Amino acid sequence: MVARLVIAAPSSGAGKTTVATGLMAAFAGRGLAVSPHKVGPDYIDPGYHALATGRPGRNLDAYMCGTGLIAPLFAHGSRGCDLAVVEGVMGLYDGAADQGELASTAQVAKLLKAPVVLVVDASSQSRSVAALVHGFASWDPEVRIGGVILNKVATDRHEHLLREALGGSGVPVLGVLRRAPGVATPSRHLGLVPVAERQAQAVEAVAAQAEQVRAGCDLEALLALARSAPELRTEAWDPATAGAARSGNAEASGASGVSGASGFAGAGGAGRRAPRVAVAGGAAFTFSYAEHAELLRAAGAEVVTFDPLRDEALPEGTAGLVVGGGFPEVYGAELSANEPLRKAVADLAASGAPVAAECAGLLYLARSLDGRPMCGVLDADARMSERLTLGYRDAVAVSDSVLAAAGTRMRGHEFHRTVIEPGAGASPAWGLHRPERRVEGFVRGGVHASYVHTHWAGAPGVAARFVERCG
């Protein structure tokens, strides 16, 4: 059993990431093995969590993976740890639009039987804080709010008024944090700036967050609360066996499973060398789920990371390519200037090798991005837009591809401020059914390129199918 806490808030902007990351770093600094988790599809916060703990930040997304996989994925990530800290998403009870509690922090807390610590932005209130905390604590009796951390407290007098108001609430104050500029993390058009783009400053920010938490929070009381979580009876998710149960997992997540994939064992065949799958990384491509690489390896692949900003060639012997999300729009000039790599990617795609591209990867494979030449794999041009496209998606594969057979249902997420024209090729990748009906993406030869991010743990046959086609 792993001691565990969920760090939640009444709304976005209250300071969840600062507090959660600070707690992770503070407990890790005391010698505890801390497992970091993030509710929802967020890719950026887990980078800071990994920096704080030295372990991969992992997402718990009940929409994309299904409620039945939350506890197993948590157990997989927290195996061998002393403590797990789970950062929530949005407000405690906010989840997928028009889906009730689905994918909310509250739902994940219930699935994990984990106590919740509520982070409250107290900057513009005093006595009203008691009414707010009481409302959140009593809204759902299955959600156990074990304490509150008051953030952005102005003065000692302000703290006194807040503590006095909460004195009879039954919810203990486990921390009081003053305003501290050093703990702030800069943001831009899609949220926080990723760790990979500001490594030195990010290290300093996480250290400052840990110090703020150590000074302002009762770490012993928080650890005791985490240890009060009851036993969680679940089998840990295992990428090596996930393929055998892919149909059940897919149904739980709203997908129909992925057909046409061989089993995980022997994907390379007896005596055959494991196919090498190159995965884009570096500052321009930071969005990935740890489980994707684990599933690729379990399917028999050798996974090698490369940096399109620095490397002028794909890893030697590349048989398949995965280009995930990130910020190519920020590094457009540098990506365009790396002409040798752009040509290598185009040549690989032209050879029919499997290429999977999501969001940033889609832009990189386009003919151009903001007028700069990209890889030219797709007959499409991309540009920045002022409009934010954001939300979960119900998707059906329109065309047979290296990821899925036509008709396969999966769930995904879009998050971008760019547009690509045309939005779909002659053979689209997905037909989307929420919030509007449309086709999008491109399937061409071995290429599958789309704006939609997917979590392969929800339908692990995707990885097996991809590796099988690497030959």
C-alpha cells in the first residue's frame, strides 16, 4: 500500500501546481521515494513533477483510459514508492464537459481512495473561506477532504482571520503560504513553459517551491494524512501483459479495441533484431506519456529518443517514427533550418515506414509552418491562430492506418492554437463526434498524422500494431 494525497483546488489558478510540486520536492528531500501523478491530459506539469522527484510524471485520465485503469496505472507508477502525490485538474469537481464527474479530480480521488488537500487562494477573502471549504467538503460525501492549504496569504493578521474562520469547520489548516515571486513559473499560449525549455530556471523554481512548502506546511501532518488512506486493492498495470487485455480496457475507455495487432510477445520474431522506433524529444517535442514508450518496448521495439533541434539525422536503423506534441511554433526557425533532418523524415515517410504524429508532430510533417518549410510529408500548411482549440474528443478511425483499423473507436484530446489547411487529407485519420462532427488528420502510406492526442494505455493494441508494421 502506498501513502497518497490528492492536491486539489476550488478552481484553476489557486496554486495547485506550486503546492503539489513543492510537496513532492520537500518529501523527496527528506529521503522518501515520491511517485508523481497528474489528473487529466496535461503534459507540462508532469515535467516539473519529474524534476521534483526524479521519477517519471504520470497522468491519470479517466476519460481517455477509462475509470477501470486509474487504480492499476497509479499502482504501476507508484510501485516501490513511499508516498504518491496526485495533482488535480481545474476545480475539484470539474471534469469532462457534459459528462458529470467523469475525469474530474474528485472522481480520481474516489477511485484511489485518497484523501484530498484543498489549496485555496485566500488573497481576496477572510471569513468567507469557511463557507467555501464547507461547501467543497460537504458536496460529495465520498470525497474526503482531509485538510486545507491557504495560499497567497498577505499578512499575519490575514492568516489569523482565516484560521479563526476555519476553526469550527472540521477541516484542519495544514499549511499557510505567503506570496513568493521566486516560486512562479512563466506561462504562455498553452500554459506553463515546459522544463525542457528552461532547465536551470526550472530547477531553481522547484527548489524555491520546496522551501516555501517546508516553511509554510505541516509536513508531518500531511504525511500522516497520506498514510491514513485505506488499502487499495488493485493489480498494477503492466505493459507486457496489457496487450492481452486490450479489448476489455478499450471497452472501459469507450473504444472498441484495436484490431490487426499481433500479441506483444515475439513482435520482432525469434532471432530477429528488435525494430528501432525513433521518438522525437528535446525542447520542441516535450509532450508524451511514459506508458507509450513502455508499450512500444513491450511490443518488441527498441525505443531511441532524438532531438529535431540538434540532430541532423534520424537514429541509425530507424524503422518507425513517433513525433508527439510540443511547441514547434516556438522553434519554427530552428526546425526549418535543420534541412538534413527534414529530408530524412520525408525519405522515411516516402519509404512506407510507420510514422505516428500528434499535434506538434502533425505541424512538423506539414509542408510549412508559419511560412517556414517543414518536412513536406503532408500536402498541407500550418500557422498560428488566436483561437484555442481545447477539449476531449470521441474519435473513430476513418481509414486503416499503422495505429488502428478503420472503425476503431478511441478517445483523445485536442489542445492547440494552430490551424492546418486543409484540416484533413483524402484519407482522414479520425471522424470526431464531440463537440462537433467532423473529419480531421491524414493517413497516407505508413503515416498517421492528427491533432488528436491519444493515450495508448487505453487501447494498448495501438503500440503492438505500430511495431508489427516496423518489420
